Amino acid sequence: MIRLAAALLLLATVLGCTRTEDIRIAHVPQDWFNAPMILAINGWEGEPAAAQVNTFSLASGLASKTAVMSGNAEVGLASPVVLLRDPESARKLKLLGCYMRSGSVIGLASRGATVEPPVGYVAGTISEVYLASYMIKAGRGADYFSGRIRKVPLLPPNTVQALKGATDGSPSVNSVAVWEPHLSRAKREAGATIQRDPSVYRVHVCLIANRSAYGTRRAAIDRFAGRVARASAYIGSAPDKARAVVESKVGMPAGALEAIWRDVDFRYVSEPAALQTFLREESEALRRARMLRGAPDTASLL
């Protein structure tokens, strides 16, 4: 009986340690440009999969940010767009670093050769910023902001159906501002014309943590952030091997990302001055898109 009690106590202690050490990560695995996060979780050449992490999949960075803010996850990812537009972000989240910068992972998919309304977009995200920035550059800003160019809110997975022309009452559009892999899928499955203009808007993706959890789990969270940084370094040192791993993990054919892979900057940046620069760039883009008023508290995010 004593031995049984001791064994149960030992088991409870082990399980308790496991629960304490596991980090809950809100992941967006279908977005291949989250490559450093994908590799950090799944491992790469010579590096096994991450231990002591529990991951769950979500559809977007906005959903990941919401999960981290609510405490359902301790670590996640988000673009600065969704961080800067929510005043609660600075109080509830900590920005650990940015691991992706590119103007090539987002664009417009259209039925025809030109971008015509109605135009689909994903509200409150990089999609909306890109669309507004594109219209301004194209000299159509006045029509866009006045509402003469009709916008239709969509979810990214509905891009193809909306472009094909929905018959079930769901939205139909002539163009959609959306990110990868939905952009390439629109070309492949709906025959859409794709327009990418890296000068319109540059996307950033950042690693974030729940601020309260970071206060009590700092060592464990920093260890995972270190894995993301090492994964970024691996992409830089062995880009083709890293690309092959990512293609495999997201279920893409070998070589599918070859044309765009080197247009993406996967370096992990965590220096406060550099992060402030990224946040300032995003703030300016949001203001031009009329999606942000006032000056967000960027310093408190760091």
C-alpha cells in the first residue's frame, strides 16, 4: 500500500511537471510564410521536433492573437496590424520578435486583368491594409474611401468560391486582396489573375506571448523563441533544404515555393530598436489606410 501510494505520488509529480512545462502555442500551419514557426515546432535537419509544447491550429494571425490575449495560448503569432489596432494588446501581450518580412506574400486575385469591384477583403487584417494601399497607389483612393468601390468582407478560405461566383447566396466578388497560400490557390483553382506589388505594402509577422504567462513562464517561452530564431538561421544557411521541409509540412508539392521563397526575409529580429521601426512602418501604413487613429503605445508591447 505504501509502495502504491509512493508510485501514485511520483506519477502525479511527473504529470504535474509536464503540464507546468508544456507551452500552449496558437499556430497557423497552413500559412507557409510562418516557416520559422513551422520548423521550430516540427524540427529540421539535425533538430528534432520541439518538446514540451502543445500546439493547436487556427485559421489566421488574428485568431492566434485572440487566443494568446485570452490566455488560451501562451505563445502565438500576429502581424503588427492586429496588435496596433487593439488598445488592449499593449497590456496583455508581449512582442518577442519578428520572423518574416515580405511584400510578395500578399496581393490581389481577380477574375479579369484589372482590379474591379466588388472587391473582397479580410477585415481588420493585412488584407485590408494592402487593399487600401493599392487603391491609393493606383489613384483610386478617393473612390475607395468614399465607398464608391464596394468592398465585401470574406474569410480567406472562401476566396476561390467568391471568385468563381457563388450560387448558394454567399458573397461573389471580382477581385480579392488576400495572402498566401490563398493567393496561389485562387490562380490554380479559379484561374484568377494575380497582381503582386511589393512596393504597395510589406507584411511583417511576429512572435507574441501572453504578458501574464511571460511573467511566470519566461524561461520556457524564451527557450521556444530561441528555437524560432535558430529555425530562421537554418532557413538562411540552407534555404532549399528548409523550403523542402516546409513544403512537406504544409502539404505542398516539392518545389512549389521555389519561385517566391527567396523574396521572403525570414531573419529573426528581437532588438527593441528594430521592432520599433517595424511597428512605426505598420502604424504609418494603417494611418494611410484610415484604419488607425492616434499614436498606439508601441513601447509597451516590447
